[in-house]
Amino acid sequence: MSTNTAVSADLDTEAAGTESALFRPTRLGALRLANRLVMAPMTRNRASAAGVPEPIMATYYAQRASAGLIIAEATTPNAVGATYPNIPAIHDESHVAGWRRVTDAVRAAGGQMFLQLQHGGRVGHPETSGHHPLAPSPVPLPGTIVTPSGHRENVVPREMTEEEIRATVADFAAAARRAVDAGFAGVEVHAANGYLLHQFLSNHTNHRTDGYGGAVANRIRLTVEVVRAVVEAVGAERVGVRIAPGVTANAMAEDDVDEVYPALLSALDDLGPAYLHVVFADPDQPLFRTLRKAWSGTLIANPALPWPGPLPADGGRAAAERLLEAGADLVSLGRSFLANPDLVTRLRTGAPLNPIRDAHLMYVGGETGYTDYPTLG
Ligand SMILES: Cc1cc2nc3c(=O)[nH]c(=O)nc-3n(C[C@H](O)[C@H](O)[C@H](O)COP(=O)(O)O)c2cc1C
């Protein structure tokens, strides 16, 4: 061992002894991450009506560039997949140009970003997207949804034809290529929280009788096809997948989580994506251990913090450390990053955290509650 190596090994040991694993650098595929804290994707409705990211979004993400990795908010890969007003998109050159402003600003601030790709399926409205929502089956989201002109009753989505399924897979792949053109290090395929891919996974929202419905092997098919197409388009090291087993967001229900997710992970593992991102991960649940065992690659865990808040005073640090001890490689936090641009420094030093301001500010335009959260000092 050369002297330099010995010195750096000593420093590593010293750092390891004094610092939480959360703040130690690591790798994600070809990327070197400064720490193991990931900013979770969060929809903030600050794009233009046409889905073009606005300059204020570059400011917001650059403020949070000290995260080991930022996963930018849910972004629609095609027009029909748009969920809510002012959601960003990535299906034409104006979207690429808007996102490039964001990735340039984050790179200049020393950060790295993936982009989450989300097709809403039944979570959408013709007044928002200009299209009738498409879903695995004509099972509507209960209640109302926000549109540009206020809340409207949800419509019954139309069952996707097999041709529309093939077009959707191609749209995800094209969106991934555009995301890389726009300067993202990769994309996260959103198969969580009750949007299109999750709707295919659940027998409550998927009543199909063709090769995409019924048996578990059929219900996982679309997610696997999307991930395969995206991997072929941009390379496995640029692809992550987000899942939410049993999470009831957007009125989801799942009867066979213990069969669906191991089967899904086994099929996805073969494609070798950069990471799996698990929402509301609880290290005390057997499912977390099952998923960890079933996944040979990097696992990002999003801890199950109180929802809705208030958040714990430590912003989720203790929960994050428990997840690392239980086998997660990286931990994502959402609301703590939303309210604390310098969250990594605050968690590292134990500085107090900014409280989150009005929840309604999360989803409206403008600077208030977006780019005006203060940093320390
Ligand atoms: C304002 C807001 C917007 C969100 N938007 C998304 C989204 O676009 N995509 C997604 O997968 N999850 C979304 N989530 C969920 C977060 O990624 C995260 O899973 C959740 O906030 C729990 O993490 P936390 O307890 O650290 O906040 C959102 C959460 C919040 C608070």
C-alpha cells in the first residue's frame, strides 16, 4: 500500500467513525454521489400551461443541489398522460429546452439529476390534457380532480387498446431519450402512487382479459415493457424505477402485493436498471426485507414518515439511518427538502429545520413556498 493510499484509508476510517453513513459519498452507476440523501420527486405545478419548465424551476432545483441526487418531479411523456395543470412535460423540443435550463443550473451548482416519467392513466382530465384519459380498464378515480378551471368530477377513463399500449411504451422511451438530451443523468419510471403503471399492477383498476390483465405475470407486463424500452433507449445505468407496494394514494388498492412485487422485481432485476426506489419503506415490515433480498441492485428507500405531517423534528434523519442499516443504499426525503434547500448541511450539523408552510402552496405557482425558503446564515 502506498503512503497516499494508507493516508486516504485512514481518513476514510476516521470519517466513517465520526459521520453518519448518510453523509458518506457513494456511487450510482457511473455517477459519484456526494452523500446518500436523495431529493424525492415532488410535483410543484410551476411549469407553463404547455408543460415547459419555467426559469423559476431552475432556481428551485439549483438551491437543492447539495442532495446526493435530485429526482425531478413527475413529468409527462405524452400529452394524454398529463395529470394536473402546469405539470412539466418532455415530449417536444420546447420541453427539452426548458429542462436544459434546469439541468444546467443544477450542474453549475454541483448537483446531479434524474427526471421522473409519469403517465397519469385515469388520474387526468380532458380539461387539463385536451385528451380523454386512458387506463387499463374503465374504472374511474373516485371524486374530483383539479383542472385549470377548478375541481371537476373525474371522468370514466377509456380502456387502452393494445396499439395504444405499444404507443405508450414508445412514448416512455422517446421521453427518456429527450431527458438525456436535456442534460439529465437518467430517468425514473413512475410505477407508484396510483398512476398508469400502478393501475396496471392492481386487480382493482385492471380488469383486462388480454395479455395485460388477470394473472400477475400479465399485470406486471406493461411496467416491464416500459422499463425494457427505456433501458434500450438510454442504457440501464440511466434508468430507475419507483414502486409503492400497497400504498393507497389515488384510491389504489392491492390484494396481492406479496405476489405482484416479487414477480415484478425478478423481471426488472434481469434488466439491470440503476436503482429501485421504494415509497414509504418500513424496515420493520417483512415486505421491505423481501424487496431488499429480491433486488440485487441499488435500493433507494423513502421512509414512512407521518403523512400528512407534521414531520419529526429531525426531518427524517433517524428513519433514514435505520433504513441504511436495514440494507437501503440511498434514502430519499421529500418534504424536508421542499422546506430546506440546504437540508444536507442542516441534517449533518443538527441545525433546526424550516417548518413547511401552507400545504396548498405546494401545488400553486409562484415563488412563495417554493424558492423563498431560507438557508442557514
Ligand atoms: C408536494 C409533493 C409532491 C409530490 N409529488 C410526487 C411526484 O411527482 N412523484 C412521486 O413519485 N411522488 C411525489 N410525492 C411523494 C414524495 O416523493 C414522497 O414519496 C413523499 O413526500 C414522502 O416522503 P417525505 O415523507 O420525505 O415527504 C410528492 C410529495 C409531495 C409532498
